[in-house]
Amino acid sequence: MGTTRIKVIDLSSGEQEIKTSRKHAEKLTGVAKIKATGPEGTLARRGEKREKEEVIKGPKESEVKTTSGPSVPPKPSAPPVIKKQSPSVVARKPGSLHHLGQKYLSANQLIDKNKLYPAREAIGLLFKTSPTHFDPTIEIHLNVTDKNMRGNVNLPHAVNTKKQKKILIFASQSATTPKTDNQIIWANEKTIDEIDSGKLKPNRDFDIVIAQPKYMPQLAKVAKILGPRGLMPNPKNNTVTENVASALESASGTTFEYKSDPSAPIIHTKLGKLSYKPEQLEENLKTLFFAIGPNKIKKAVIKSTMSPAIKLDLSSI
């Protein structure tokens, strides 16, 4: 059989038909593929690819030309808004009132700040200037001469009447008269063991400890329990004494302790409640003044809870 003839048409050439054999035709097609995959063909395809991407994405921002016309300056950015925080304490003008309630202001108008009131008149004003709906405490504030001043005073009318104190006594029962008082606990060596083991607890089962001097070596065993709570017997507060009856009287509800402020020679204490009669408050006031000493008191101010202060005339007491 003869060789097969194939017509190869090359569009790039001017000739319309080329007659050749099969082998020659395969060689021609292989050369065409090599030319297409060569550097020139690759660059051509890359160029077509870039043109397509540019059409899809559009022109770059740097290549966009601005239209002719007057240049408009950019608008300045607004400054950030800073929120003002409200202060926790509002500053007040010098000499302004600390309280601004309507009841306080009304009560304050009844008092002359430049006047020294006699004791009886000042106590009468307490009932008119109290703005509270409960039974307030009558307070008294004294400017004294000594910085470290403290003591006990037996007020005619008890200040603390709500709670009856339980008293633990280390003494022979014959040394005292009230043997059947429910507020008195007679103690011995067994009582010390009960305190040490926690069976008897301070400020729950007893509020005051009174002891005769011979019991103090035994009480040293529980000093670490009584001392931090201020219940260790001490001669300074009349809880270590042979005269237990006198110590019991001092430890009663009518006995009141006063002391000056640690940082200033001022005594802050109380005289009773507003529910007391004016005569009772006046008696407590006079007793406190003479217990401290009139010569040691420079100034005095009396008030009730949440009420304005009233200056006292010391010469009237």
C-alpha cells in the first residue's frame, strides 16, 4: 500500500495548502507547540491575563487623574469629645453648711451662731431643732486643756439602758452583798478552765471581769483571751480591787467612761437620749462637767443626732 498523504493548513503562512506525509505533519505540529510555550508565547499570555484583570478591577488609584478646578482643602477632623466625670465629693464654698436638708436649714435658723446659750436654754433648744423621727442621742463635744484625758463618771441617769452587762467576779462571795443577782457570775479556778476551753466566751457570756489581787496570777492563763477584748482586770479601771462592792457600783449602767481624742484635746461623749426629761439631761451635764473639772474645759457644744450644734455658756453650769 502507498503512503498516506495529509493536508496541513498553516493559517500563519500565505500558502493555503501544504501536502506532506504523516510524519512530517507530526513534526510540524510539535514545532508549533514549542513556539506557543516559548518565552514569547508565555509573555503574550501573561499580557492577556493582566489586561483581563485590569478590566475587572478597574484602574489603580494612583493612575486616576483628578479633574481640573480649584483645590478644596480637606475638612479638619473634629476633636475627640472628652466626657467630664462628676467628682465624688462636691466642693463647697468656705463657710457653707455641711448639711443642706430642708429640715436642717429650718432648725439652723432657730440658733444664733454667735451666742453662748445657758445650759437650760440650750437643752430646751434641742427639742425644737431635732430633725429626726427616731429618739436621737444627745451629744456633747468639749475642748479641754489636756490631750490625754480619760476617766469614769457615775451619771445620775444611765446613758446605756438597753443592755444589762454581765459581770464575772473572781472573789469570795462574802466580799459583796448582791449574791442572787442574775447579772453576776461568781468565778473560780474551774471558770478559768472554761474560758480557756471556749465554753465561756467574752462579750457573749460576760461583759466585765472584776478580780481581787490574789486571783491575778491564775488569770494570767487566759490573758491572751481577755486582753485583746479589753476584759483583762486592771487597777487603772478599778477592776482589780479588794473592795468588790465599789467595783460593782462603778461597773453598773450609770458609770460612763470619757476620754479625749487621740489626735486632739477634744472629748466627744453623750449625755443620754432626747426622750429624757430636760432636768435629767441637765443633771448629767453638770455631773460630767464637775467630773472633768471646769478649769480644764475651754469650750463646749451640745447637739442631738443630725441636728445643728449649740454653743454653751460655761459660766451657767
